[in-house]
Amino acid sequence: MPPRLLVLAATASLTLVGMAPDAARADQRDPRLDPLFARLQITASDTEAQAIEQRIWLIWSESADTRLDLLMEEGVVAMAQRRLQAALERFDRMVEQAPGFAEAWNKRATVHYLLGNYRASVRDIRRTLDLEPRHFGALSGLGLIYAALEQPAAALRSFEAAVAINPHLDSISARIEQLRRELGGSPI
């Protein structure tokens, strides 16, 4: 598989995970995102929702800096191959070189999660959300961490926030229903 397709496939598969004119467009200021998020809210088509999600992920991953592009590609490939320390090194370099690149923080949060470094993952998720408050992937990841830490009310809040942004997260919607049953209607 060509490296670009491998990056796209790995990015889409790591949701728990093209080039833009400027690196700042890799966050919430990218003008292409608002219409995509608006459409994501109203579409009833699962096929269209998947296409929109993929486009959002691509925009979040874009950079005009070839060094950052290479680090992103290497990091995502390393994650997909379960070479987590190598992935962490790439994403560490990315957040150092481009601290305003939300997806670099999110990818590093994902690696920390996979390594069981929940505290570090939560820190990186919070930074991701500071840069891109609509990052449904980061919110979903935060919910997974809270679930792993046996904090069901916090997990539920995170999952509900993710689904409020992207109502097409079927596996997260299922987790929400499960958590609601477990909490038995208790206040969160």
C-alpha cells in the first residue's frame, strides 16, 4: 500500500485516530471545517456521514510543512504497526515543533493511551480540545480513559459531548446507553 494510503487508513482506524496551504489550518480555524460539521449534524446518510468524518480527519491531519508531514506519516505508520515508542517520539517532535497543531496532540494522546499512560493522555487531550473543541475523536478517547479508570459518570459526559458533535458515532452511542443503564439514572 502506498505510504499516503497507509497513513489515511491508519488515521481513520485509530479514531479512538492532503496538504493545506498553511500549518495553522490544521486546527479549528480551517474554513473547510464549519460546513463539514454543520452537514454532519443534519445528514441521515451513514455513507455521507462516513465521508464527512474522513474529510474532517484529513483536514485535522494536514500541514504545509514537509517535516511535519513526514513526522505525521511516520508516527501514524508506527502506531499502526504497534511500534508505540517510535510513534511517541515522532509525535513528541511534532508538538515541540508545532504546538498549535491539534492533531499532533491528539495522536500523541492516542499513543499515551495505548501505552497505558492515562494521565499524559488526558493532558494531551485537553490541549487538543483547547485547539479544536469539536474534536470528537479526542472526546471519545477521553471517555475511554475515564471508563478504564472506572469513572463511568465522567466517561458518560465525555461520550455524550462527542456524540453531540458527531451524532454518527454508533459505537460511542452504544457505550452511552450502556453507561446510562449502569448508572441507573443517577445524577452525573
